[in-house]
Amino acid sequence: MRQEVKEELLNINDLSRKCGYFSSDTFIKNGYGCNHPNCYDGVYTYNGKQISSNDAELIVAKGLTKRNIKCNRRLSKKFIKKARWLLFSEYRDLCGVKFQGACYAFSCPLGRLAYPEDFTKFGIDLENRGYGDDEWVIINSSILCD
């Protein structure tokens, strides 16, 4: 016998109050950060500043070796390749470089973006819902802890 999956329609503000992965201690997206390991929509930070992915690779590559990697091209390519692999793997804090996810309804790893037919299904008036269409998400109720 299959259990019925209970879904919840939440706006992004209600989701941020209920979600255990939400982080307001960030400058990313005006304090709407996500620390979920499967959140891939965000930026790299270093010393409290936003950096590009190329800069993140260079910082991690330099941290992997004690030598100056600029002097040997083959060696530098090796460490940059390893740094790129580490940044895209599950490691989130390498040599001071951190990946900070951003909390968006369209990229939430816990649910999916709500469509117009979902509002009628949950009995919410399409005209007076108070938020934009891109700020609503459908979440499995058993995932969230109130």
C-alpha cells in the first residue's frame, strides 16, 4: 500500500522560516542563502567577498601546493584541474573558498516551482496572492520540519 504524498504550496518567505537549510547570514540575494548540498544556484565567496569560479579555482589550486604554480605550466594545469574537480564535488569549504547557494523557488532542491494550476488546486486566488509567480514552490510536507 502506497502512502499519499502531502504537498504544500509555500511562498519563498514561508519556506525560509520552515527550511532547515535556509541561511540569512549571507550577503547573497539580500540574505536569502541556501546551505543545502544539492543547491547549485549560488556564488563562490572568499574572505566575505564574492569571487568568480576562475578565481576560486586559482585560490584552491594555490592552496593545494606549497610551490609557486605560476613557474611550471604543466604542474599548474594539474593543480587547477584538481581544484576544479574538488570545487564541483561535495566539498564546500576549501582553502577559505566557500560556495554559498541562493534561495530561489525555481532552483529549490526540496521542491519545484508552482504553476498556475497549482494555485487553484490549493484554493488560492490567482489574482490576490500577494507575491510574484516565481516566488511560490511546491514542497513535500514530510521534508520540512515546523
